[in-house]
Amino acid sequence: MISLQDCKSRDAADTLAPLRQLFNLPQGMIYLDGNSLGALPSAVPHRVAQVVADQWGRDLIGSWNTAGWFDLPRRVGDRIAPLIGAGAGEVVATDTTSVNLYKVLSAAINLVEQAEAEHAEGQVRATRRTIVSERSNFPTDLYIAEALCRERGWNLRLIEPHEVHTNLGPEVGVLMLTHVNYRSGAMHDMPGITAAAHAAGVLAIWDLCHSAGAVPVELTKSDADFAVGCGYKYLNGGPGAPAFAWVHPRHVARCWQPLAGWWGHARPFAFTPGYEPAMDITRYQCGTQPIISLSALDCALDVFTEADKLGGMPALRTKSLALTDLFIELVETYCPGQFELVTPREHALRGSQVCLTPASSLPAGCAYAIVQALIARGIVGDYRAGDAQQSDILRFGFTPLYLSYENVAMAVQGLQEVLNDREYAQPRFNRKHAVT
């Protein structure tokens, strides 16, 4: 049986442990919610203050040139690129995940329709007008797809994860998946699924919100077509941090994206009335960029520069799996029969989170109250509501940049105590907040 002292010994031998000092973590808190909002890197407040006081306050509009504000979305994109297996000049940090998904999904639809138009004359060709996605995909992805289908006359088909390969028929034009599922923590085989999609003539779009900065991603090697992701989870860019978009170089200049704003123009300061899209990834920008937020994200990415000195993403992935393995083992040891594991045990199928659903031996609907009782103890995870097909879940994110093995042991100890003392039955833990 693993003891607290065993976990302390693992921490003493952890070569990544120094990275924890790069974050401002509240004393006494065990933060297992970095898959919703990453912790604050300690250098970010000074950087933001410097941008506000000096670049904006002193140099004012001149900072577009002297501080490089105009190029900041591309520079930040270049820093994200190695974390997702992309090349220099292929990623832009801009807008939100939802907005970026609208852009790339629209572009993918355009490519499919263009290809059909080019092959239409004299040929009998099945019409590809279906987008396939997971039923449990993050809702904003499904909402964007639903809206575009209404706009463009397409159909949205929702399937279970194991049904992907059997739903790539001649009527399908685009496959849209999240690499690591936000509810279960299950991770798709990106190279295998992308290859199967391409073999069926289908474009593949990947949402990396729960991947980037947590698990190794290889967009180029996987031959993906498009990808989007956010900056505020494992990249630690702060609430509402700019998201990012990646487009395979073979597609980037082949069609317009629908939000043809001036920052995506080939010559934005020519101020011509007609739109001329840039020939590179900058065409996926739209309007003026949020420089203060971009600066915070840029500074937050410095922690990955330090992580590279200690083994980079492979080392972070190794620790992530060790942390999640430990959590699963300790929950099953100290809270036997109380939960069912939602997250896959197999490493190749698991992201950097663990999700549990209460067993039938616990009161119905207690998941939210358990999480709230844990938060009151300084153990911060989160809750996601179920529906007719899915149970409520307790969700715990494991960020290897700042979590320790001792944190994991103490979190499970707290969970055991919440259950043993039936703290979840207290009325104060059953009052739902606006954000759950």
C-alpha cells in the first residue's frame, strides 16, 4: 500500500519539481483544476504591469512598432507550435476557441465543396454534406457545427467514440473531434483516426483544448488538416486567454475563412476597400488583437521553456501518467466501491485528467456536493453534469508542471474523509453556483 512517505520520496526524486516554484499557488491549496483554468505563473503579473505601465502608459501607440505588438499573435503562435507538433509560422494565437473553430470548420466546408465542384462535370459523385463528431464533445464545438450546418445546408451526425471508423462514408466531408475528451479524459489516436479519415476522403479537425501543454501532440506527423485550442488551461495564460489556430500548410491559402477582418488582410495598413487575404496563417486573424492578454500568455509560455531544460513534453507526459496512475490507485484503495472510473486506464488512451462517477451505493446526485466539500477543504477539482445518457462526474486535472505526488495523496485523503463524514450531505454544499 502506498503511503504518504512514499509520495514524499517520489517528490524528492522528481526532476520536474523545480517547475512548481514558477507558479503562484495559494498556500494550503491542492489545485486539480488546471484542465479548466491553469494556475498563475509567478512572472505574469510583472509582465502585465510592464505592458500596461510602460508599453501602453508611456509609449502609447508607438508600441505597435517598438514593442512588437503587431507581430505578437504570430510570435506567441510560434511558441505554441512545438507543443502541438507544428512548424514555425503555422500557428496564430488569436480570438477564442469557438471563434477559431468557426473559422477552420468553415474553411474545411469550403474545401470540400470546392473539391466537389472541381470533379462534378461528367462524373457521378456522392455529395459530402455531413460533419461527424462525438456526442460527448464539448458543447461549444457542437453548437458551432450545428450553426454552420444550418447556414450551409449540411448535416451534423453525433456518434460514440468507438463508432468513428464506421462513420466515414461517402456522405461525410469533415470529421471534428476533441483530442482529449473534456468529460472522460479519454484520448483519441490522432494519427490513426486522421489516416482513416483521409483514406475515406474526409478532412480532420482537432480540438486541442485538453491536450496542448499536457500531452504530446504531433499535428504535422499525424497529417491533420486543422486544429484549434485554448490558452487558459494547460498553457496557463489566464482567464479568457487568447486561443490558437493551426492550418496545415497545404490548406492555408486555398480558401477564405469567413471572418475576413483587417488583421487577416495581406496588407492591413494599405486600407484598400477590397479584401485580399494574407497567404499564410495570419489570414486566420480577424480584428485588432488583445495585446495585454497576449502578453500574459506569452509570459506564461516561459514555463515550457524551463520545462524543455528538464526533458520537455516527454518528461511532462511521464509525470502526468504517474500522477494519474497514483490517483486512480489511491482512490480504489482508500475509497473502495465508492466510485466508478470513467477515464481509461490504458496510458495511450488517457489524457491528463481522471474522471469519476459516484457508485450506486452513494446518494443520487451527490457528485456536485462532493466536489464542493473538497473545495471547502482546499482540494479544488470540478463537476460536470450528466444527462439522460451520461452520469454526473467528478473531474480532476493533473498538471505536471506544478502538482506533486504528495498533493495527490493528500487529495485522496480528503476525498476519503468527505465520504466517511458524509460532508456532502450538508446543505451548503448542495447549493449550486452559476459556474459549476
